[in-house]
Amino acid sequence: MIVEEIMNTRLKTAKADDRIKDVSTLMCMNKISGVPVVDANDELIGVLSEKDILHCMFPEAHELFLNEERPNYEQMEKDFKGTLNQKVGDLMTKVVSSVSPEMPVMKAASMMWLKKIRRIPVVDGGKLVGIVSIGDVHRALFQEHLLG
């Protein structure tokens, strides 16, 4: 089984200059936890996840050790409003692993497992053509062995 057979091609994407507020709305309304970020030519340039968005609200570990006061969690929650006005390009993960449509499904699943990610973009000739998730892999294996 290859990635192309199970990948999702109905993609929700973002551009680097989109506002976090707009992409967060897209993610919440579609119940997805991340989106690929593409340029004007549909070439993959990053990924934005809920984790990327929330990460900017939390202090780094070394800052917690330097600051003797406990973090002000209520203020952190209020600061989220400022996060919504930032651009996707400021918060996205820029170094992104991807797979090809011809890659064996289990190789793609192994990459996700090793990198501790739940989804991976599918790129063909530099262009984003799909996305495959751990759930897609599980469903495909289940269907193949249940029905096979």
C-alpha cells in the first residue's frame, strides 16, 4: 500500500501572511489541529499546528528557572488575544518533513512515529498534493485486514 492510496486531498491550507485568528477559526470550525502552509505556487513552506500557536504564550523552560515568581496563568490566557493578530509565518514550523505519494504507507507511518507527529504533508515535485495522518494509516490497515 502506498501513501497516494490513503492520503487526503481535500486540504485546508494557510499562507504565511494569513493572520493566526483566521487560521485558528479555520482549524476550530473544521476540527483539525494543524494546516500545511503553502506559497503562491502551492509549494510547502511550513506547517502551523495548535501547538505552534499555543507555544508562543508559554515561557521557555530556562525563563521559568530564572524567574522566581510563579507564572501568571490568567495573564497568559489574556495574552492569547495578541497572539491572534500575529502572522502564520511568525509561528509556523518551517522545517517540515514530508513524504511522496509513491512512498510505502508504513514508511510514512514510521516517519510520523519517530518524529512524534500525527500528520505529514504529501509533496510531489515540490507541490503539496495531500496529507496523511496516523488515523488514515490505521483506518487503511484495519480495512485491508478486516475485509481481506
